Amino acid sequence: MSDPLRVFITGGTKGIGRAIALRFAREGAMVAIAARTSPDLDEVVAEIETAGGKGEACQANLRDHGSLEAAVFRAVDFFGGEMDILVNNAGLVEFAAFDEVDMATWERFLAVNLTGPYHVLAEALPALRESSRAHVFNVGARLADSPAQGSALLATTKAGLAGLGRALREDLREDSIRVTTVEPGPTNTPGLAPWRERFEGQTLLEPEVIADAIWDAYHSDSETPSLVIE
Ligand SMILES: NC(=O)c1ccc[n+]([C@@H]2O[C@H](COP(=O)([O-])OP(=O)(O)OC[C@H]3O[C@@H](n4cnc5c(N)ncnc54)[C@H](OP(=O)(O)O)[C@@H]3O)[C@@H](O)[C@H]2O)c1
């Protein structure tokens, strides 16, 4: 039997991140999850253990570089020094007409959806380089390529994340670290719940579908630069 996978997931307490955590836990993985809310972290760590994995809670705020550094340190310590999979999943889901977007909101989006994942990646890279089977999944969004009304904040930051992913593939090729941008369509999560009316009459994806797609892409022999799920 091969060694358990060591997976670090930001935003692992709800929605898509939680589904990914439990998908890998069912296969016996070591899963470290990051989020801001401690009770949620404890709850999902318990679910990870019940599902058959080993869980670790790493409290962090994507807007606080120091807390991200500490969270990645804790995860890598839990893993024993190597990280196989980083899922940069935590992010905001909000819609607003461009005229309603003020500077504070713009900067909050850049901080959470783009600068946060950058910090996590920078902190995690040494441990990813130690692994012989490393893969980074950045969770973008389908609307980065096909924006809808009111999506400037999301489309801009997720397009930035996709650009980072494309560039990283080149920079990390010689380390044999694979990089995939995951681009889901509207998904039935707590994050989307306040915006449910926008998608009236549309069937939403379930978070487990995204989790299965990531599991399959990780185990596929073919390169998957972009994983569009809709
Ligand atoms: N749902 C969709 O329709 C959809 C579609 C395409 C792409 N996406 C993307 O998929 C990812 C997950 O979305 P979701 O809908 O599953 O989100 P969600 O249900 O709102 O869950 C968000 C997760 O991220 C954590 N989080 C939020 N802000 C954080 C911060 N500042 N620092 C650390 N952790 C934070 C939350 O925990 P705490 O609140 O405790 O921190 C939670 O665990 C996001 O990047 C989103 O943009 C979603």
C-alpha cells in the first residue's frame, strides 16, 4: 500500500473545500484544512477522521500573511515535511455591478482571491518540492472566461489566478510539480447561497462533483492545465 497522500486545502470547512477534504479522507489521506472559524475546523477535522483520513486544523485568514505562514508551517509539520497536494480553494463569491464596487471591496477581493493564494503557494513551495508527486490546484471560476453581469470582482481575480497557474506551470516544470486551475460553474455551497436567485432555473453543481474531478485529475497521467466543470 502506498503512503497516504498529504493534502493541504484552504477553505476546507465549507462548500467545495470541505467536499475535497472528505473525498481525499475517504481514501485514507492526511488532510490539513485552513479557514478562519475554529469550531468549523474542529467539526470538519472530526468528519475527516470519521471518513478514514487523518485531519489537522490550521486556523488562518487569507488576508493575514503571518497567519498563513503559521498555518502552512503547522500543516507541513503534520505531514512530516512534505506536501503532495495544495488546493488553493478559499475565496470570495460575490456579485456587484461595477458602479457599486468601491475601492475597499476591490482590495478585499484582490487580497482574498489573489494575494492570499500567492502567499499560501510561496509558503508551501519548499514542502511541495520535497514531494515526488506534487500537484497544485488553484480554484478559479468558469466565469473568468465567460463573465456574466455583475462579475467584475470575480472575473478579474479568477482570471488573475488562472494566469498565475499558467505561468507557474512553466516555472515549476523542472520541479515536476503539476499545476491545474479548476474552473467550476455555479455550485451549491454556503458561499453561493446569498446569490441563489441569480441562478433561478439553473441546475447547480454539487461540491462533490468538483471534488471527484480533482481526485481524477490528480490520478490522471495526462496533463490537466485547466479543469472546467459545468
Ligand atoms: N460556489 C460557486 O458557485 C463557485 C463557483 C466557482 C468558483 N468558486 C470558488 O470556489 C472556492 C470555494 O467556494 P465555495 O462556494 O465553496 O465557498 P464557501 O462555501 O463560501 O466556503 C468558503 C471557505 O473558505 C473559507 N474562507 C473564506 N474567506 C476566508 C479567508 N479570508 N481566510 C481563510 N479562509 C477563508 C471559509 O471559512 P471561514 O469563513 O471560516 O474562513 C470556508 O471554509 C472559492 O474560491 C470560490 O470563488 C465557487
